[in-house]
Amino acid sequence: MSSERYKNITLEKREGVAKLTVNRPQVYNALNPDTMNEIADAVADVGKDEAVKVLIITGAGDKAFVAGADISTFPTLTPKQAKSFSKLGQINITRALELLSKPVIAAVNGLAYGGGCEIAIACDFIIASENARFGQPEISLAILPGWGGTQRLPRIVGTHKAKELCIIGEPIDAKEAERIGLVYKVVPVGKLNEAVDELVKKLISKSPCAIQLTKEAVNKALDVDLDAGLEYEAGQFAKAFSTEDHIEGAKAFLEKRKPAFKGK
């Protein structure tokens, strides 16, 4: 599926960077099943494209990143359909982002509520503008986060803060999100793109092989005990020594020059 065929998102690729924009500003970029399927397709596309080194996700307009799921579809969902809706978000979007071999930046330019917050926290880095707000308000609908919020938030901000966000359901502003470790950086509204570009440059200067191995190792730490994690880390460390990038990195260091990594 080409970018031109998407109706609810845009996918732009340029100089090793892919930018996925949820393009439904008239409804605060809320996610209906069609939009979710398009996001899933775009993430899969980026995963297969060896030319792409970094993925950026953002929302169209200046009011919302993604303001959650399109609630207009909820009243007719059966429990079976609700589980399928949850699995679509969990597996094809948030887990796919988490497992993507390339670094993913969420450029949060406004509201990141419900599924929008869950998408953001599945990314590797969140850069937020000062007007950004994060929340899991599903409790007000007598439901709970269904795309990984109850599982990722405790790992990121701790159990008690996660319960506060998910059970009380009140949103937090960008500065509070930064204070509790949810956000990498908060910048003025007009400086968001500049801050994202700065981070992209840093990431592109690193070895794609080392980034992938490191991301996999950090993700593994969430699933296993310390001994198993250390064993996995040693294996990843060994894999890094089998890459051409490692040789280039070592030579560049010794020769006091910038490395030219090829992702091999």
C-alpha cells in the first residue's frame, strides 16, 4: 500500500526517515478500525524498508497527537468484537512499534489520550510540545486501557502512578509526564519539529545494527529475570562483534574520525 492510498494517515519517507502522521484532525486524530489498519500497514512497511533508519509518529494539526479510539464505534461492540479491537491495537500497532528494529519517535503535539497515550509509550522516545497532555481516561467509560496501557505504564512510571493514571483517569501535562519519566523531552510548541530533527540526527549517526541489538536487549529485560537477561545481553554483545559496523566503529575511534556505519 503506497502512501497515496492511505485515507486516514500519511506516510512520508525521506533521507532514511519515515514520518507517519495520523490525519484526522477534525476528530482530534481519533482511531477507528480503518485508521488502525492503515497504521499497522504503515508500520509493517517501514519494518521491511531497509532504507528507513528512524520512524517518527505524530498527529495532524496542533491540537492532538491521537485523542484515543473513536468512541462512536463502542456502543455496538460485543465483548468478542471488543477483544478483537484490543488485539488489533496491541499486536499490530503498539507491540509492532515496540518490536520494530528501528528507533521510533513519538512527536506529541497535543492530546495523547487513551490509545494515543498507549501508542506514544510503545515508542522508544517521546518528545512533547508544552501543550501536550497524556492520559488514560477509559475508566470514565467504565472500561480500561486495551492497547497495553495497564502493562507498559507500570514498567515506565511504577505501579502506583500507573494506577493513578488508569483508575482515577485524570490527564497529566507535558512537564509532569517528563518529571515521572514518561517523556524524553518537552519543548515549546513551535520547537517540536526542530527537537525531533535533532534527535533524528543523533540516531542516524549511530549503527543501525547496534541500535537494533540494544533495543532488543532492553525490551528483553521486561520479560525475564536478571540472570536470563544478562545471558541474553551477552549474546547480543557477541552478535555486535560479528558486524561490519563494529569494525568500522572501532577503527574510527582509533583513527579519531567519524564512523561511516552501513548497517551491516
